[in-house]
Amino acid sequence: MLSLPSHHLGDAWFHAEAERVHAFFLVCPEGEPRHLAWDIGHASSTDLRTWIHHGIALRRGPPGAWDAACLATGSVLRRGGRFWMAYTGNWIGPRPAVGMAWSADLHHWQKLDAN
């Protein structure tokens, strides 16, 4: 089972690629206000029991950014030789929105400038 000591885990979504399943999930350190401090974590597994934690895939944006308040559930797919992640930003604020990020390898993500 996927767990991270001293962290809260939230919603998860998955992408299967070859023999490996990639889990993307909401994560924040214990002691942080979860509904204000979610980032998106990344782990992978070949058996769905043993997980390798890869760290944070996407962090909240800087103050004033559309995704500064809190990230939320997303989805990952492969298209056009890249991986694409749709994710929610500012989900507790007055104007939640969906943004996109892309990756060539499922490990290094770049938010789209047009978000």
C-alpha cells in the first residue's frame, strides 16, 4: 500500500505504461492545512503493493497564481508522444479551474504557460 510517513495523502489517479503503474496523488506534510496545501505527488509500482516514491510531480503555484491556493484531482494520458496531466487548481477558492501540464517521461512535469 502506498503511504508516506508524516504526510497526508488524498485523491489518487493512475496511468499504466508498459509494466509499471504510475500513481499521482494529493499530498501535504502533516501539520499543514490539507485543504490549502495539497501538491501532486508521484509514485510507481510493478505489482501495486510495493511503491517507489518519486517526490512531487507538481507544486502549487506562487502567490497570486491561478493554482496558488490548492491543487486537486487530475488525470494523465499519453498523446502525441507526450504525457498530459489535467489537474484542478484553487479548488477551494471562488474560481476553481483546470490546468494542464506535460511530461516526456512521467517524472518531470511542466505547467503550460496558457493555464
